[in-house]
Amino acid sequence: MKGIVLISGSGSNLQSIIDNAKNIDLDIQAVISNNKDAYGLTRAQAANIPTHAIDHKQFFSREEFDQSLSQTIDQYNPGIVILAGFMRILTPEFTKKYEGKMLNIHPSLLPKFQGLNTHQRAIDAGESEHGVSIHFVTAELDGGPVIAQSKVKVIKNDTAESLAKRVLTEEHQLFVQVIHWFTQNRLKLNNNIATLDNKAL
Ligand code: GAR
């Protein structure tokens, strides 16, 4: 299946997707970043994947940025759009257009800790468990139907950095698994419910 990956930063999830692409029937057509300095663009170039940097600061509005993003994505006619650490809020027009084929990874056990600084917030809240969620993207920020989660224990003396590191290890494995379900046409979004093999998740 043809796919586009959107990133904003380091791209460690992107790297895991690149490393596993063949095994999960994914053909990464291009990597797009809103941040031209994102290290993930270097990772994509090293793998000979076309890259696009679309700087959101060059646009007057979110709508105009999203239109440009959408035009770039549509050149490739992808079956899946993968948000792998893409740190922009998307307009409802954009999310509607790709509904059912756009996945996001979020570093918390949703619905807990939507938004930013999830690791510190989990520590501050005294959580004993934290983790990662992968969900279909809908208009609601970090609120689309959850597909899969992976948990880690919060341990004594954890910092946001130490916790993030353990969560990232889970992220890399879980995202590849979920993308594979999608490329095998086993994963669907039906009436705002995520299903795997026609069973609600
Ligand atoms: C990951 O932890 C991902 O879950 C998070 O950004 C990080 C990107 O790391 N995404 C979000 O916070 C989205 N709301 P990476 O660039 O090394 O893959």
C-alpha cells in the first residue's frame, strides 16, 4: 500500500516504519514535515524517500497550510496517511478528507493526557501506568477512535525523559503492527468505530 508519513521532529517512529516497511507491505512514497530542520527528513533522505518541507509559518492561516499539505499528499494518491510525531493541529476539512485512512500516534493512554507534555503530566498526576495510543484521526484533537495501546509502568524517580524513552520503545513496535493491520485491509473505521477483522476494538 502506498503511504505518506508526516513528521515534525526526530522521526524515530519514522525510522522504525522505514526499517519495517517491506515486512508490512508499505511503500513510503514521501515524508512531509512542517519543520524544515526535522531530523526525520535526513532519515528519509538516507533511505532515498522523497521529502517535502512545508513551513507552516509561511501561511496566513491553518486552512491555507492544510490546503498546501493536502495538495502535496494527493500527488502520491496514498492509501494511508501516517502521522508520526506530526505536531500541528489539523482543520476539520483536512481530517474529513482523510478520515478512515489517517492514523496518529500519541504518547499517552488516551483519553488521558491529550495534547502536549504527556509524560510529565502522567508523572505529576501520580499515574502508575502510562503508555502510547494509536488512533484514527478525526476532527477532535487526539480524540479519534483508539485502535491499540501499549502500557509501561511508571517507576520511582522516573523523569519525563526516562519515561518518554520507555514509551518510545513501545511506540516503535505498536505503530508498525497497527500499520500492517491497515495495509492488510483488516483495520477499518466504520461509523466512528475502529474495527479489526470486522470486530469493534
Ligand atoms: C512521539 O512520542 C509521538 O508519540 C509524539 O511525538 C513523538 C515523536 O517522536 N506525538 C505526539 O505527541 C502527537 N500529539 P519521533 O519524532 O521520534 O517519532
